[in-house]
Amino acid sequence: MRFLAAVAATEAAFLARLSAARKPPVLARFDDGSYLSRFGALEVRIIECEITITTSRGRQTGLYRLATNLLDHHRYPASDLVSLYHERWEVESAYFAIKKSMLGRRVLRSKTWAGIAQEVYALLSAYQVLRIAIADATETTPGTDPDRGSFSVALRCARDQIVQAAGIIADTAIDLVGTIGRAVLDQLMPTRRLRISPRAVKRPLSRYAYKSLKVDRRSYTATLSINILTPTISP
């Protein structure tokens, strides 16, 4: 738990999965089914849940135990946090956006560690700014999921603004949506469907491995069911 304590020390929020073997003490229960616990000096909320994924291939159920330092169960209900954890795979979309959309699959140009660090921080900063612009734009339209905002559209529009040297002098009126936001809202993507894809090794140790293994690489439309488990208070 040293890692979680280190993350909390930076004042960042975390939502992490714990080992099923670990049984944290139950200090107090909350109305949403989560409970207060403690790892050393670190107070956390624990959420125990049962997640069932149903596809055309059948049904699969797993038990999850999550820990977070978001202690306000009214502001951050357990069901919302579990749904958020289910979207953790979207970090792969961020990697793709940086490597494919921003870099065009090109390698970094720097030959020194300092130069590489500078390029990486520049990429991450630009990516974060564009994502903030997308989130701010979609928030102006109630009920719009930020996932529907196209990163490619935002990136192209930002590049056009730089080429045209537009918006260098700030206007007296602050435009919260902005040119990038309007471009994103004009070209929203369809609502994303819940799908799953079995894990598979992309590059086997042997080029003959797939001759003896049948790897299912198809994606399946799925439905998700979440059941929050309520523990008993430890004596």
C-alpha cells in the first residue's frame, strides 16, 4: 500500500483494484454499500462488487475489491466509481492518440535524455489541453458523453489555429467553447457501444505458436451488470 500512500501524498485521487486475498478492516459502512477502511495512516473507501458481463458467448462473473481516497460517498457513489473503473482500458486510446494521431507513428527526434523528456512532456501537455477542450465543449451540451468528442477533429482544428496564428490576441469576451470546441460539437461521434475483446498475445514467442492455438480475436457486444456487495463491520 506504499504506492497508494505515495499517490495520495501528491493530492491526486486514485481508484485501484486490491488483491482478493487482502481483507481490509471495515470501520464504517456507507449508504451506497462502500465502507471506510484504513491502510496505516491512509484512510480509504473500499468498494466490493460483483460484475457480470453477458455476450453471445455466455456470461462471466467476477468479484472486485476497489480502493479509493474519494471518501465522500454522496459525491462519488460506489456504482459510479465501479463504472468508471470499467473504463480504465481507455488509457490505450490515449496512447494511440499520442503515437498515431499526434506523432503519425514517427519516433522522437531527440538524441539525449533531456531532449526526450522535453518532447514527452510537450506531447502530454498538448494532449491534456485538447482533452480539456473536448470535455469543456461537451459539458455545454447536457447529456453528451465526452467520449463522443473526436480527438482527431480537435487536433486538426488546433493545428489550423496555429498555422493561421488565430486567437493570439485575447478578445474582451471569453469564449468557453472556442473554435476547437465548436468543431468537436459539429462532428460528434456516435455513442460508443459496450464491447469486449478476449485478451491475446499479439506477438507469440514462436512464429509457429498459432498453429496449435486457436485465438479468438473477435469483439462481442456486451451488457454489464454491477452488484455492490455490503460487508459486515469488523468486530
